[in-house]
Amino acid sequence: MISDRAKLAGILAVGLGLRLLFLRVHQTIEGDGVLYASVAEHLAQSGRLMDVSWEYHTFYPPGYPALVAPVYALVGDSHRAGQIVSLAAGMALIALVWVLGRRLAGGSVGLIAAALTAIYPPLAHQAVSVHTESMYAALLCLSVLVGLELVERPSVGMSALGGALVGALYLFRPEGLLLGAGVVWAVAIWIARGERPARIGARAAGFVLALSLLVVPYVAYLHQMRGAWLLSGKGLSYRIAESPHEADAIAFGQPRPWQGLRTEGAVLAERYLRNFFRQEGVIAEAMSILALGLAAVGLAGAVEWRKRLAAEGVVLGAFVPLLLYPAFEVVPRWTEPYMVVVFVYVARGIVWVAGQARIQGRSEAVAWLFVALLAVRYAPQLAIPLRYTPSFENVEQRAAGLWIRDRFGPGTTVMSRPPEIAYYARARWVKLPYRGISGVIAEARRAGVTFIVIDELHMRRLRPDLLPLLEGPPPPGLTLVHQTDEFPQRRVRVLAVAPS
């Protein structure tokens, strides 16, 4: 008889193998990863929250770069350092899902949930990306485990730990504050049980104090940098100003004259529901209808609600941030960390269905058959490294950045749409403004830009008005110094800016 720990070791080995397979081919850093990596570099070198623009960074919280910084100091490559942190978090996540599933519904549920986490393609990919998702998901599992302790064996110390975890989640992604819903549910349970108000107050104070110790310093930093009291520098006004072509997808939309409460409410509701159902479709496509159906079974058919209402409320509280995202826009990557909790319900549904099959001594085999079916569903995405070609990544942007670095050295100033080019050039990045060609040239001169880099991949989708810079001779004030044509529809031009 193989023990559960031996089975977990096998699941971890499979998860590690898949992640190393993705790591082998994942050689180009992503746009958001550039910001995280460059902040980590500045933290390690000077202790300042600065990014690839060589300015103080307020767009993303500092939690993830703060973990990457010491690893960068050891390995000397911020891209690799971020991958190491994400990979470690991704492996820890598999073990934490096992603990959570076992805590909620027994060893079989824990093992199946861990196996699904190990083979889920988005989580395998995020474990080798310089993104927050792997660490955020691991902290999410920890916060749910602490929430379960708070409803079963509450204490001031455990409440403080819950506050620290929610604060840490906030420092990775601001919506992490909403995961305090689990603690709010725990307080409601304490009140319903008739516990003494003094005890409830002491626990609540411990939670708030620990949370404040992590949240307040960053809020004060944002106030110092932005001149306003904000919970996040990644606000709605920024998105509308920086991406006007996407504003209609945001539930709040572009600023316009007030049209009355009824009209505005109807517009907001229509856009929110449109995004909500888009998000539902994104999750269904990624996980599969089979997985979501089993999760529904696990939620409705396999739960003794009267006995476990307190615990189930904590677990379901982990999904509260999913109600926030449709108010802005639908980004698949935002939803991925919460799928680990869905997998616990999927595993519970699988175990329940296998038990109902009533095949003598074969219920475990039936359960793992469902896991195998889901593995087949995920196989095409898991096989991406086997059919990988350089065109899968934005290698042309890396090549352009390295060309600038090799010929002109670090320290130049690059204006481009994606920050990857400046990252590889070891240059200061100036974001391409939303202006016409003459306005872009004028802004480049004002900002002291050395090179304007135009990449076809982004220009065709986001800035078609600048496509003339990819065709024919450059306009006055710009000189073509380099061009790549390696990939169709993905040309890159490096244009030197003449001083005014």
C-alpha cells in the first residue's frame, strides 16, 4: 500500500517535471515581468522602488519584487531570479493545495486536488514566469487554512497571522485585501456562537493591527509619490489614459457627462454583466466544462452544509475578488490563482462520484480515471514546450534590445510600446505616448530619447496610426539604424532620434 506522502512525492515530481519543461523553452521575459524584475534590481542595488523607466514605481505593489531582489543579488540576472521565486512558489502551491484538500475533506481529496494543480497548464506556465500568480496563489491557500483555524480554534495570534497574510496578499495584488472576507465570515460565526465581545474584539484588533503594519506603509508611499490617498497605483484613470482603445471594455467606461442615476446604473450593470460572463467563459475554457461540473457536484452534493457551514464560508470567501474584476476588464491571468480552490471542489466532486459508482474496491481507480480525463483535456497546452518555436515568444523584441546594448552600451534611452526592449538594452524606458508621429518625435526629443523602437506586433493592434514608421524612409528627425524581418508580421525598426 503506497502512503499518501509517497503519492504526494510522485505528484510533486510530475509537477516539477512539467514546470522544468516549460522553463527550458521560456527564455523571454514578459512586459509585466520587466517591471517586476527592474524594481527588484533597483531594490537590490539601491533599496529604492524604481523600475525600467528609472523613476519611482507606483503601478504594482512591491511584494513580489521584494522577494526577487535577494535572489537577484545572488544570481545576477533578474529574469532568472524571478523564475526561481515563481518556481519555488509553484511547487509549494501543490503541497499547500494537498494540505487544504486533506483538511477539508480527507486524504483522497487532497491528493487529487494537488494532482490537478500540478498538471493545470496556466499554473505550470506561471511557475516559470516573472509574475505574481504563483506566490499569490500560495498565500491564498495559506490564508484559507488560517481562516479555517479561526472558525474552529480561534485565537488572537491566529487572527494576527490572518491579518499579516491578507496584508501580504495586498502587497502582491491590491485586490488581496478582499480576502479579508474570510475573517469577516469568521467574526460572524463567533457572534452567532455567542462568544464574549471582549474576545471577539481582541481577535479583531490583532487582525487589524497586523494588516495595518503591512498596508499603511505602502499607502503612505503612494500618497507621497502620487499626491493622493490610494490603495493601488493601478487605477481606472490610468487605464483609460494609457489604453483609450480598451476603455469600452472597462465597466466604468470613459468619463462623460452624468446622464442620471437610472441611465448610468443601467450602463454599468450591462458592462459589468458582459464582463462577468466573459470571465465565466474564460474560466470554463481554461478549466473545461467537466472540471466545473465536478466542482459543482463537490459544492452541492458532497458537502454536509449544516455541519460545515462555518468552514465552507471561509473557503467560498476566497472567490470574492472574482466579483471585482468584471467592474474593470477581463484578464485571464487574474483569475488563475483562484482555480486552486476550485480544484479542491473538483476533487471533492470526483471522490463523491467515484463513491456513488459502488464498484467494489474500485472507487479510487474511478477517481483517478477522472484525473486522467482532465489530463487529456489539458494535454495540448502542456505539450506546448514540445512544439515550441522562437515565434511563440517576443524574441524579436529581445533581439532589438540586445542589438542596442551590444552596439551602444547600457545607459541609452529607448522609447517603445513594450518595456522588454529597454530591459534587454539595459536602457531607460520611455513609454510610447498616444500621439501622432510628429507628437511622438517631439515627446522623444523632450524626454532625451536616444532611440524610438517600433514593433509591428503591437503597432498593428494598438497603434495603427504609427505603422508608416515601419514602411519606407523615416520622417525628418529620425534615422533608421536597424531593422529585423525574421518573423512575418513582426518586424522591428530601431530609429535614432536627431536632436532638435
